[in-house]
Amino acid sequence: MESTTGIFFWGFMIVYGIVMFILSPKTVSAGGFFNGEDKQGRDANPWMITASIFIAWIFAKSVTNAANMGQSFGIVGGVGYAVYWLCIPLTGYALYRLRKRFLAKSIISFLTEHYGVAAAFCFSAAILVRLFNEVWSNTSVIGAYYGQSGTAPFIIAALLFTAITVGYCCWGGMRGSLITDIAQAALFVVLLFVVLIFIVPQDGLGAIMGSGTWTLEGGVDFIIGAGLQCLSYGFHDAVLTDRGFLCEEKKMLKAFTIAGLLGFVAIVLFSFIGVHSMLNGLVTEGVDAPVVVAQSLGIVAFFFMAVIMISTAGSTLDSTFSSLAKLTARDLPGILGKTPSTSPRIIGIIFMVIFGIVGNVPMIMGASIITATTISGTMIMGLGPIFLLHGRKGIKPTTVGFMLAFWIGMILGIWDVVNASSLSFMNIGTGKYANFLGVNFWGALLCWIAYIVPGVIAARQEKAAGIEPTWMGLTDEQIAERERALREADPELLSVVAKIEAEREEKVAV
């Protein structure tokens, strides 16, 4: 990019920032800042949540990785990366069940109540790593459209983009994130189809869909590995799980299911860009497929691609920062039953700024963005049994089971990063992702066994002692009775009663 073109791209970055500031609400209540409520204190609209999940999970790094996988493995690679989006409905189902049967109010409070403070802190640490990864991996993608990795334009663009996002998040929090996500989702969908119009006619849909080979060596090893990670991946993403508590349970589950399926389709379609690169020999070492393809199609296509990346990165970053604010200002103090003397909103804003700075260090150092997905996904493979099996018949939730499952996954994930070759005995197949598949298959097996065995032992000990299990949550009859009571109750009357009760408790406390 030279002279006028460069000015045009920098100008768009500024315009984007101005538009986001205009769209983001300037004043929101605590409920709006942390829970996405509107000015009247009502839950976020389910369709708003659907759009937010959809675009927040279409990360800049994700669409780039999808295109790169398409470039490497054809349509097989695109499908492989899209499999991750199937964990959204699965996560939605798990949250639906925890909210219905165990009356969970948030992931952190649920873990604190059922597995203890130490378990909640371990989980929170994993979330912080995830949120940290979201910062640098997305800003790295933005920087690539302004210059080569490590150059001044690359770093300046990434940092400016971060500053814009932190800025409007400090105003609107979760509510602002939801509102801006709608605009970013619409922009992404429109421009994706514009870019596909440039690409698909050149190759033909048949050639694109017929690219690649459906073998382990041809990318199927990644598909299976991603499928295994789906059993746990969604639970360590605060951006996703926070949205699981913003509206009524059934509406939430519907929003998660639709968002996941739409995301799967969108990622496969975006991988066409990488497939086009492969079919036309446009591969350039060290340069991401979207950049290579966009440059080959001319400045207009390049601009559209850059706008897609900015919109997707923005939606992910603002969701990341709003979730970070909730985690640090509410969830972490809540684990210890503490209420900070400083305003929770101020605490959240402070941590947004800190993460905006520290979170860009790997970007400046040139870390590979694919590691932000595959590594973290391996480390948290022990979360699957914890959330999917909690309270199941015959498996009592135990702190021992939590810790074993959690740390087996974490240790294997870290070990795989530090010295993957030492785990080659776990490899399945001989493809590029043989180690990825093997570690996740055998590791997941160990994690599930580690959670189940202590739970089965504890359940049998209770049964032998004649103790009635209380850890299976509400019965189906109790759930139906509760739903009927809520359905028949007058919402206005319920709110008045809740206010009176709160005032009474406050007077008693005094």
C-alpha cells in the first residue's frame, strides 16, 4: 500500500472508530454494563444475542485460520476449522441444563458452589489466558493489512485498533458490545458475499467443493481433533458463556443453536478464499491466505477484505473486554464473597486498559495466531466432563474429579507446547495434525475417566451409607412446577416483591 491507498486505509480505521463510538451507548446501568440489560432493566433481546455470538465467534484470527486451512487442505480444511462452531449449541445445551436443574446464575458462581473456591480460581485463570489470547491474535490480523509483521505500520495499526475498541467498551460495556455486534455482523455478512462474488466464478463451485482429500493426512485428523475439542472448547470462552445468562433459558438455547449453525456455514464459505489460493497457486510463505488473495484481486477486494477483518476483530475484542470487566470486577471478588469498595465499573475499565496493553505483547513479538486456538483448546480438554456430566445419575460431582480432569488437560496442553516431540507416541496417523489428534484423543479419554471414577466411587459410598443424593439438582417435577409458577406470576408483582424483600434484608443487616 502506497501514498493515497495507505491514507485511505488509515482513514477507514478512524471512520470505523467514530462509528463504533456513535453506536455504543454512552450511559448504561450496572446491569447494562455487566449483563447487557436495556435502560428499563430488561434482558437482552435473544436475536441480539444470536447476532452477537455469531459475529463474536467469527474472530479475525478465525476467518484467517479458516482461509489458511482451506489453502493447505482444500475444502477439507475449511470444514475442519468450521467444526469448532458446533461447540456453540453444545455449550448452550450444557448451560441450559445447569440453569434449569441447578439454578446456575453464572459459570464462576456455579463452580464455587459445587466444586469450591480453588476450582473456581483454576477455571478463572484458564479464562484469563483465553481472553489474553483473544487480544493479540486478533490485533495481529489487523496489523497484517497495514504492514509486514513487526514493522511500524503493523504495530501502530494493531495498537490503534485496540485503543478504539477499549475506548467504546469503557462507555458501553456488555450492552455496547451487543449493540455494536449487530452492525459488525451485518457488515461481515454483506462483505463476505461481495468477496465470494469475486472468487467463486473464477474457480467454479464444483472445483472448490471437490478440493482436498478426505484422509487423515489430507486434514481429517484436524477435523476429528477439533471435534474432540468441541466437547470442552466453549466452556472456557467467557465471551460465549457470559451470553448464556443474558436471557431466559429456552430463548438462550435457541440463540446458541442458530448462532452455531450460522457460524459453521460462514466459516466454510470464508475458507473458499483459501481454497482459491490453493487452486491458483497463490501461496506465499509467511503471508496469510486472505491477504494474498485480496492482493491478487486488486485494491477494491483488498479493501473489502480489510473491512471484514476489522469488523470481525472488533466484535471479538469488544466482547473480550466486556467479559474481562465482568470477570475481574464481579466474578473473581464473588468467589471470595467480597464486594470491592471501588466501583465495579471502574475496576472493569482499569483491567480493560491493562489487558489492552499487555495483551498486545505477543503480537509485537510475532506469535503465530493458529496457536491461540489449538493450544488453548488442548489445555482445557478437561472441562468437558465437568460441565456435561455434572449431576448425572451415578456420578457425584467431586472436587477431586474436577482437579484431576482440569489439570491432566492443562499439563498435557502445556507439555505439548513445550516439547511436542516427546508426546509423539500419542500420534494418530502421519498427517500434519497427527500429534494434535493423538494428544486430544488420549488426553480427553484420560480427563473423562479422571472425572468419572471419583464421582462413581463417591456416589456408591453415599448409596451404601443410605444417604439420599442431593447433588442431582431439581427433579423434572420440580422444574415443571417452578416454570409454571414463573409463567403464571405477574412480572410487575414479582419485581415489587423482590424490591420489598431486598429492602427488608438490608434493614435486618443494619
